[in-house]
Amino acid sequence: MLSWASSAHASFVGYFVSSTEASLNGNNLIVYTLTARFDGPSDTVYRALDLFTENSASLEGFWHKDNHGDVLTNGVLSQEFGTWNPRRTGSNSENRPYDSYLTIGGIARASNVTQVEGAWFDGSKNTPRVWDHATLPMGNGFSWYTDESSSVFLGDEVAQGRVGNSPDVAATDVRLGQFVLSQGHEARTFSMSILFRGGYSLSDDEQYGYQVGSGSFTLGDPVPAPGAFVLALAAGVICSSRRR
């Protein structure tokens, strides 16, 4: 099912999840890529808002293979250690295919400009979680974004969150994250919103303002098929105009 945005200037089509199977060190994995799809040639995402799930178990069980900061476990495939920071994934060939991370456009690499909101907290201990934990923060409702000062004034062609600037996904899409789970896991559903703008210039901002697109997506059990394939579409996409 395809859900269309309701705002006059909206161009957010929905969230899409594709998956590929992988195996490493005897672990059979399923690698999900989450994207936001648009129908305009220069739509740009700035922020992912309030990722939420009603099932706290859905926040756990993600695999990481990155350089999270512990010299003893850096680069080790693990569900216990890891970071969601796309700048610390490390090797494009040895780590990235197996690493869970969050992003606004682009792909995991050292030059990624995605930042995390300062209010990521552990729901039980109320201590900052920031990026550097293998599980998603307890308590739900957290966000990540790109620094506008490093994107808006550089021009639309190089804006990380712009359609067409996410390698290895459709030119209509903006990558929002990669999630690596064990094959055969139980399906998990999340809701989320994004802050975006159709067109990409200061004059467009003054004319149309920012817009919010909302919907849900599911990381579900794989369906046997060659290569990457679409598993889930956003349900109930809502889009509205918002001024800064």
C-alpha cells in the first residue's frame, strides 16, 4: 500500500525497508536499510524525530561491527558492544556490511555529518546514552539530525540529506539507518517522523517552510528472494507544513 502526503507542498511518499541476508563468524544475519522516499528531485531531510516502539524488547538484539572506542572489542561483531554513530563504523568492507547505525542521508563513513540529540537517556538509570551503546535508548522518543550550517550553505548538490545523496539506494530515497538483526527474529514495528523541505534553498524555506512527515515501518522476517527487496511500506503517512 502506498500512502500519499496530504499537504499541498508535501512530497514525502513513505518509509521503505529493504533487506539482504548475510553471514559472519557463524552468525546468520539480516541487514535492513531504512529510507524515506520522496517524489521531488531535490527534497531534503534534516531530522528524524521521535523513533518509538511500544515493545521495549524491540530496542535490543542489534548487531554492531564498528570502532566504538574499546580497543579490545573494536571491529568485533557483537550484540553487546557498539555505537549508532555512522562516523565510527570503520572499514567499508569489513565492518559496514554488518554494522547497525543511524544517519540522515549518506552512508556510514568518517565524513558523515549526522548528529544525535543530547537527550538520549537510559529509562532506568537516567544517564546519558549518546551513541555508544549496542541497544537503542530505553524510554523511546529520540531523534538525530544533520547540522544545517554544514549543509544549507554548501548547496543542494552536496547536502547529505538530499535525495540522490545516499549511496546504494534508490535516487528517490534518503537513507535513515541500517539495522542488523539475527535471521528469524520476531518482527518489530516503529513509528517515526522526519523534518524535511521540498526544494532546497533559503528562498524555498521562506516560501514553503519545513514539513513533517510521519509514519511507521516494520523490521520483519525475511521473505526468500535474491538480492535486496522491499519488506515494508510506511503506514498512515501524515505530512504537514511547519515554519521554523
